[in-house]
Amino acid sequence: MLARLREVPEEDTLETLRVSYDNLDKNQQQIFLDIACFLFNENKTDAIYMWANCQFYPMRGLKVLTDRCLIKIMDNDKIWMHDQLIDLGRRIVRQESPFNPGKRSRLWTAKEALEIIKTKMEFKANNMYLDRLVVCKLDAIDFKDDSKACDLIKRAQNLKVLSVTRCSSITTIPDVSKCSRLERLTLANCFSLERIESFIGDLASLIKLKIKECKGLMDLPEEVGALVKLKHFSLSM
């Protein structure tokens, strides 16, 4: 379908593609918009955790989107979406509030999101719905072991995926001992990381542990051996 639309003017193309979007059910539309705004080229597994928690029935949704040629699941399990469909999804979100990005359901530009947070004086970390957080990815953030970011992660007790990458100031991982549902933990390119605390043994649901290029880490706590559900463990220094 997209190949046939390449010669059609942009506005007409988007209107034609909009019909495909309108024919999706409400849950599938939410999945479509998430992919268009920020989950294209991301691993489908992490996205499925989020959609399942929202009761969007992601397995069915992904199948419908794939069958209708709105996305592809690549060999590396990343989600692919055509640029024209990305444009469509983002246009739909912009139309939610054309002149006030703060009232839109999704923000995909980091600078814009930060500006909105700064202008909302009522925004406080204590008011965040951390019990709903299931996937947390911290990349290239300069925070320390005793920072507010670590405190927030402690409160995310339904967290299932935690990825900490290129965070060069931390010497140990955030305390996730209360995150009993955590299934996937990634630590990569955290060059100051020196130790992983023994509480990692409390992560009874952990099935995947990946540690990559954390050159300051000399050894692992013996409690790693207590991770009875661990199926995938990779370590490269």
C-alpha cells in the first residue's frame, strides 16, 4: 500500500493512511500511536510489558498492525514503522491540542518535554504514579548513588524492566530490592560502577541480567547464584 502512495501528494497520502488507523480498535490505536511517537526501532518485548500493564492486549494488537502492514517486527525483534505512518501518528497526537503540547497524550521530543515539566509548577516527583511504572530506561543521565532518581526507582514496585546505560557517575545500582516483579536488568557503559549490592539476590522474578562495559566492576556478589529464574546472563567487560 505504501509503495503505491509514494506518488500521491502528502496530504492525500495521510488522509488515505488515516482510514487504516480509524479502522483499528481503541487499544490498537493506542499501540499504533505509541510506536509512531517513540517506540519505533525499539525492542518489542519492553513495549509489550507496558501495553500489557495498560490492558491493551499487545499480542493481538501487534498481530493486527502487522497483518495490515502498518508495522513490521524485524529479525532482531525491533519494531519498524514507515516514515509516513510515523508522521500520521504524530499528526494525530498534535491534533489533540494544536497549540498546547502539555495537553497532548504523548511527547516525543526531550527538549519539549523538559520545558513543559519546568513550566508546570505543580509537578512534583511525589505525585508521580510510580506504582504504574513497568519499564524504566535511564540513558546518559548524570545522577549519583544518593540522587532523587534512585529514590524514585525504589518506589516503582511493579517495575519489570530496568535499563541503566551510560550513567557515568553511579558506583552502585539503585536499590531495587522491593521490585519483586523485576524481570530484566541491563547495566551498560556505566564506567564508574564498582559494585552490585547483595540485594540482587532478592529479585526472585529476574529472568535476564545483562552487564556490558562496566569496567570498574571487579566481581559479582555471590547472591547472583540465588536467582533461580534467571535464564539469560551476559557479562562483557
